[in-house]
Amino acid sequence: MISAEVEPPAAARVFGDRVDLARAYAADLVARGEELGLIGPLELPRLWTRHIVNCGVVAPLLRPGVVGDIGSGAGLPGIMLAIARPDVDFVLIEPMERRVAWLAEQKHNLGLTNVTVVRERAQEYPKGRLDQLTARAVSAFSKLIPMATPLVRSGGELVLMKGASAAAEIEAAEKAIRKYKLTAVEVLELGSDVGVDVTRVIRARVP
Ligand SMILES: C[S@@+](CC[C@H](N)C(=O)[O-])C[C@H]1O[C@@H](n2cnc3c(N)ncnc32)[C@H](O)[C@@H]1O
């Protein structure tokens, strides 16, 4: 059996006095995540650094308001951000029934009153309601732009978690960036202040 990663010191730095909620989430994911098809066994040895803390470091980019997380899956980053930022309201937009049930259960078990879970594809969600929108491992930037931008109000932001290909994804999305009139498109590198591998985010402003 593959063992789950021991919690790194960075977790307490990222989640502060709410780190117990991240611990409860991690324990449930270790216990049931594989059986529910939420996480592969090879991810367990890097559960905290690659998934939980990696999502949590995005929290300082969020502002009070409504943040939509499209394709939340197991709750990454949506549940992690809702733990780190109780002052922000989150809508987790996920089409798959089993994942929606898991997300609703986590909301209930962790007492996350700032979370709403909706079973929907991003394309079906009402337009112009969100202040910021997050997504991780859902699609390339060029495909996320038409899917995500209409959901965000004017002046809001896309905050998209990306891998090492972030800069190349921006280049490949040049046409969509122009079509949807996104501005201030940039790659941010987060996490060095808490001593974990860098997390890359593409941030862009919606006109
Ligand atoms: C690879 S998983 C990533 C899950 C999670 N964000 C993570 O980083 O672990 C992609 C997720 O996007 C969801 N998804 C696919 N198409 C979608 C759409 N059109 N709107 C919203 N979610 C979608 C899938 O159901 C799945 O849960």
C-alpha cells in the first residue's frame, strides 16, 4: 500500500488556525479518494505539497466577493481556498454527480458556510455573476477563456492554476485573449514564501 505524505510545516503557514479543516479533508481523501475516483494512488505521497498546500497558496490572490471554481473535482482548489479564506464566498461548479456529492459532503463535514456546490457545466452557469474565477487541471488557457470569461463580471479576474507551461499557454491563447479583450494577463509564481515548490497562476482581468 502507498503511504500518504506526512503534513509539511507549510500547511500550518498557509491555513493558519484553520489547518485542522485541511487535515480532516486530507484524512477523508486518503481514506476514500481512490475508491471514489477522486485521486490516483500515486498522488498520495505528494498529497499535501502537490495538491493541498499547492492550492492553498493561491488564497492571498482572492478578494472578498464571490469566487467560482469550475471543475472542482475533489475540491481542488475550491475547498482548499474556502478553508483558507472564510471571508470569501465560493461556488463550486462541477458537472459529475459523484464529485458533486463528495463536495457537498465536505462542505457539510467541514462546516464551510461560505461554499455553494452546483452540479453544472461552466457553460450553463449564469453569466457575469462572479468576481473571480479559479480552475485547476480543467483545460488549456485558450479553451478556458471562452468557457470562463462570460461567467465573470466586468472588472473581475480569472485566476487559473497552471503548470510549467503557463507562459506557453498564454502565447497559444493570443487569439482568444484578444477576442475576449482580457487585459493584464500575467503569470504569477507563488509558494516560495512558505517553502514549497512553485505554484503557477495565470491571472487576467475581464473587461
Ligand atoms: C482533471 S479534473 C480536475 C479536478 C480538480 N480541479 C483538480 O485539480 O484536481 C477536471 C474536472 O473538470 C470537470 N469538468 C469537465 N468539463 C467541465 C465543464 N464544462 N464545466 C465544469 N467542469 C468541468 C470534470 O468533471 C472534472 O471534475
